[in-house]
Amino acid sequence: MDFGWTDAQSQRYQDALAAVRDGFDAGGGFDADGWRRLGELGVLGACVPPEHGGAGLGAVDTALLYEAVGRGCADTGLVFAAAAHLFACAMPIAEFGGAALRERWLPGLCSGEHVGANAITEPDAGSDVARLATTAVPAPGGYVLDGEKSFVSNAPVADVVVTYARTDPAAGHLGVTGFAVPTDHPGVLVGPPMAKLGLDGCAAATVTFRDCFVPAQDVLGAPGQGMAVFQHSMGWERACLFATYLGLQERLIERCVAHARAREQFGRRIGQFQAVSHRIAEMRLRADGARLLLHRACWAMDRGEPDVLFTALAKLATSEAALATALDAVRIFGGRGYLRDHGVEAALRDAVGATIFSGTSDVQRELVAWELGL
């Protein structure tokens, strides 16, 4: 077992960290200029094959890249938007789209010319994706989509959305099909941006399909293969996306250590109080434990052995660690941590969503229980 990084991995990490550190401000919405910069850095197409404009990185290398960007970029929402774009839109097109579909979308998705979104959640189908109400009725040359999707990350700025609909309601999960739909298609209605607790750099909205005709060439994989396409993208997302939150934790640990060394109370540096030093030690423990699980899951993906157990464990550990560490950081900074000017409270708001999207923490616990035979 090798825990070391290659020279290329170390250099890629340091280059990405330096490129984004202090170069992105946490603003109030999607940053188009920042998006294009992420494209130039290779973040938007990290694991897309080179022949389609990507870097062709494996899961471990992609995770390292996203950890570096998540550590250096103050706008966690923008990094999250990039991850959702890559893992839940570009990768399904790269791995399940036809030649024409890949040629049409992948180069622009990798460069930052285009923005991708994923639409599966519905008002009555969140964790229970088997209850999708959106339908795709066969029509000459394609399908007609009808239905509403909720909480679609990147929707207000997206050029293409990967979505899922029932093509055979009687077939259960085998009756769901995936589609890549341009957002300027007739019948695609994107709602206004949602006001959210955090991740401000990632705009989200509802997407409604009304008599929306989608040609057969825009189907991902084969009809009825939609759940397989979705679960494959979730493997990428639950592993690599959450490397962003490893980076967030590293940034918080750095700030807390520096603050604990400089801040004095009762005639002593606060880092000399066990209440503070032990809290920072717990931050380190959580971050390193989550990293080992995440790299284990990515290692399995690179070997062609997707492991539901370790992917669920990685997602659960990383998201819960990010939330706990962000809350600890606010406590260590005290009143300053509660003020928006210091940026610590933003990490807490950004971390809350990590325990909800891509399968809630309770869903991950259920997956772990199922894998253990319970």
C-alpha cells in the first residue's frame, strides 16, 4: 500500500492551489470569469478523456485536483458548481453519450464555454429517486418530456442539462432513461435562482419540461438504462466532489492554527488552552480520516472496482467532518467567526449542504448497512 504522491501529482496539486489561492472572492452568485479560469486550469474537464478536451485524469488524481482547488478557492460554491458540472453532466455524456453528443458538448464543457447541470430530484422524489414523476413518451424520432425537477445546480446559467425520466412506468427502475437536453430547447423552462443557505457561487433553480421534444440521439446509453447512468455519475460525485470539502477543511485548519497562535486571552495564546488545542486536533483527525476513506474509494474506481461501501463511507465521513470542522472553526474564532467579514461563517453555511446533496448522510448509512448485509 502506497500513501505517497508522485511528483506529477504533487506538482499538479501545488500548481492548482497557487492558481486559485486569493484569486477568487466569495461573492453573491455565479462568477462567469471564475468559471472560465477553472476551465483554463483543467478543473472542468479533469476526468474527461483527452480526445474530448479533458485531462483524462483518474479518480485519485481528480480528487487531488479538487482538494487543491477547494483549499485555495474562497468561493466553495463555485467549486461545487464545477464538480456538479463535471461529474453529473460531462461524465455521463462522456461515458454514455453517442459520438455526435460527445462532439457537440464535451469540448465546450471542458473549456468553460458551456455550463452543465444535472436534473433528477423532483418535488416528491428526493432521496427516493425510484419515484420519478417526469415522463418521456416515445415520439417519431425521439421522446417528449413532461415534468418538473427541483434543486438543479447550475440551472440558471446552464447550456445543457442531463435529466432522467420514465420511459416505461411499468418497468420500475429499469424504465428510466437519461437525456442530455439543451436548455434553450422549446419546452424547457428554467425558474429563477433559489435563495439558499450557502454555496452562493452555485446558482440553482427548478427546471420544467413541457411538451419538450428530445431527439433519440440525445439519449444517454440505451432506453431504460437511466438509473445505471445516474448511479455511475454518483460514484464520481460521491468520491471526487467531496474532495472539495477536504480542501475546505484544510483551509479552516490553517486559519484556526494561525488564529490560535496569535489570539491572546487571559494573558495566554488561546492555542495553549486545551479547549482550543484539542478542538483543532479533532479537526485534523476528522480531515485525515475522511481523506483516507475518500482515496480508498477513488482507488477502487481507478481499478475498475467501484465499491459502494467505501464510496458511501467516504461521502458520509467527509461531509460530516466538514460540517463539524466548520462549526468548530466558528467557535474558535468566537464573535469574529460569526461575522461575515471574516469568512469563517461562510464555510459553515457551505458545509451544511454537503450532508444533504448526493444522497443524505442517512441514505449513506443505509447504503453501508445494506452492504454489510443488514
